[in-house]
Amino acid sequence: MQALVVGVLSAMVVAACGSDHSTIVADERGPGAHDVVFRVEQRGGFVSPESTFGRTPSVAVYGDGTTLVPGAMIEIYPGPAYVPLQRGSITGREIERLVDLADELDLTGASVDAGQPPVADAPDTVVTVRTRAGRLVEHRANALGMDAGGSGALTSAQQDARRRLQRLVAELESAAGAVGSEEYVPDGYLLRARPAEPAAVPQPGEPKPRVKPWPVASVDLAAATDCLAVTGGPADDVRTTMRQADQLTFFTQGGQSYRVVVRPLLPDEDGCPAKG
């Protein structure tokens, strides 16, 4: 793996500030291999808790140049229960270009005011940028790319802020998509299991759910109703199990039926996110 982009992101300073639209976090370390430099993700919206739990970034760039993007989705129903992320690598020069672009777009200082377009139940797009001073700046824009600029609900400044965010997102996705990729195999998985019973009689034309015994005995589904981090050997077993499942697969353990959702641990994570 290539050297860290220390020349681009110099020694960090201690700083913190925030608003309703962003959070800025900093520490005194230089950027490590697993530190986020850029990340784009979706939060909120009218989706199920299981869908929210399983979300991963649409693009992420780390201190060693690693990029993560979603894997290709198969257009079938039911779809696979687990779709691996794809891992690539960009150069330090490319990261420098992207940091320069974030500076040029005025996305490394105060958070943008992206306004609220007249779009219901849409998620927020959250764009995280690590500045040259080492701060993580988090910008939020509801319904980014879905809003009608001519509705009158957004000021010209808010429309400009949304265009700038969209420009950076497009450049990040293009940079990550331009390099070769392979399946990202994480150190572990975050797992959520909720008691659920498959429909006894599927709707006409609907596939029949599959009910299978949970094969990973060391992972207690009853302990995973919120979030359970699985690492080591059991993580390999979880990956194999979920790769063989689809969205209508239910698992049984201890006489209880569960719907199981997993997502990979990201390079900057070491367990379940803190509550609250």
C-alpha cells in the first residue's frame, strides 16, 4: 500500500465547532492509513431500520489511498442479503487534487447551508471532508440531486451550496470508479438480528421465503437485536452464510426465527457505533 498522504494533510490541530448542519472533529494525530479523508453517505429518509443499519458509504477515501464503493447490485428479487463493497486505491497526487478541489469549492471551512427543498421522505446526503488542518468537516444536504431549484424554497446561496456539494461528490465517485477494484474483505462485520416470522402464505406471485438454521454457533442472534460486532474466524463464517442468503431468507436459532442484516466493518471502525 502506498505511503500516507502526509504532505497533503499535515499535522492535525485541536479544534471543534458545529452547527445544525455539520460537525467538525479534530485530534492531534497526523492522518493514519485508516483515517477518513473523504466520505459520502446517506442518512435518514423513509426506510426501514434494517435498511438504515445496512447502509454503507457511496464512496469513501482513506489516508493510504484506499477507496471503497458499493458493489454492483443484481436486478432480481429477492436480491442478495449481502453485497460486498469494492476496494481500490488512488495515488497521493489524486488525493491532493481532490483536497485542492474541496478548498476551491469552499467545503473545508464552515458547513454549508443547503436549505430544505420541498421533497418528502428523502435522505440526507452527508459529505465528510478532512481539511489540511486535520479537521473532519461534515456537510448535510437533504434530497441532494432530487430538489427542484425553481421551486422557490431554496435561496440562490443554498442552490449554489448544493451544486458545490454535487460537484465534489461527482469527482469523488469518478476518482474511485476510475481505478481497478476487488472485493473488500473486512476484519469483521456488524450484525443485527430481529425476531421475525416469514409469511405463512406468500402473496400471489411472490417468492416463498426460505427458512434455514443459523450455522454460526458462536454468534448468538438473541444478543444482536441492536448491533453485534463479529470478528476473527466467526466473521468468515458470517460472510459465507450471508453470501448464500437472499432478502427473503430467515434464520432460526434456539427456536426463534430472525431476519439478519450485516454490513462490513469499515477501515476506521473497530466495533458497533456508540449509542446516542
